[in-house]
Amino acid sequence: MSYSRTEMRLSIILGQDDLWHHKPKYQEIVKRARAAGLSGASVWRGVEGYGASAHIHTTRLLDLADGLPVLVVAVDTEERIRGFLDGIGELLTEATVTLEGVERVHFTEDRP
């Protein structure tokens, strides 16, 4: 059995080396997402990318392997995502943030 509903996806792109109180910002974002009761948050590490500096960071060259992009993604209701985003503004000084409406499909096991 499954059901779907319209929700919102929050995507935050930052550098893996971006720190908040000596710890990676992405860890702080996930910690705060959990504390805020969001249904989930995940982090992916990129293998190549660039941002405002236009300097390409890549895993192909050992001397450029720092500063790789990371992507934090969370999906929940629009109200909860927007409330969460308001609460983490201090962490997003050098981040790209996108919000998108998505259809979330939830699968459940049928039980007699």
C-alpha cells in the first residue's frame, strides 16, 4: 500500500570544509533537523564542483581534493521546512539553498 502528498524539499549546497564551532556545518544542520523533528535529512558528498569563486574542486587531483561540495537534503511539509530554514540562517553564510515542491510517496506494508 502507498499514499502520496505534496511536500517541500530543502537542498543546501556547501563545502565539506565549512565549519561551525570547529565541526562541519553539514553535521550541525542534520543535528538541528533531527531536533526540529523533520522527517529526515541526508548528506551527499560531491566529487567535483565550484561555487562563487569559480575555482573547481575535484577528487581527480590530490592537491584540489579539499573544499568538495556537500549536499544536505530534507523533505517535510512546507511549514516545517520553512520554519527550520528560518532557524538555521546563521549557518548559511556561504551556501546555496533551494526549495522545491515535491510529491512524497510513502510505502507501507499491508498487514491483515
